[in-house]
Amino acid sequence: MINETAKLMKVNALNMIALHFRRRLHQYIRFKYAEEGKLELSHKQTKRLVDRCSRVKSVPEKDEDGNLTGKT
């Protein structure tokens, strides 16, 4: 039970770090790549650039023995 809770906490922490990184990347791109004379890019352009920069590849999940669990 404790081991399972520790694994869930690790996964949650990694997800929070990834989400935080994506938010900060979105803000950076929005202001950094704005056209001359404009304060920021449009949301649509920013989203397109962020999606290109931070694609996440899904990887099959394995259990303790190294067998695939069928989850990604």
C-alpha cells in the first residue's frame, strides 16, 4: 500500500512539473516571439508553437517484473 502510494506521488509530481514547464513555455513564447510593435502573439499562434516544442511521447507502462501492463 505504501509503495503504491509512493509511486502515485511520483507520477503526480512528474505531471505537475511537466504542466508547470508547459505553462511557462507558453508565456515565454507568447512574449518573446511577438511581432515588432506588438506586445504578444495571438493565443492560436502561441499554442501551435508550444505544441511543436513540447510533444509528449506515450510509453507503455511496465510493472515491477518488467511486463507490460497495457497502460500508457
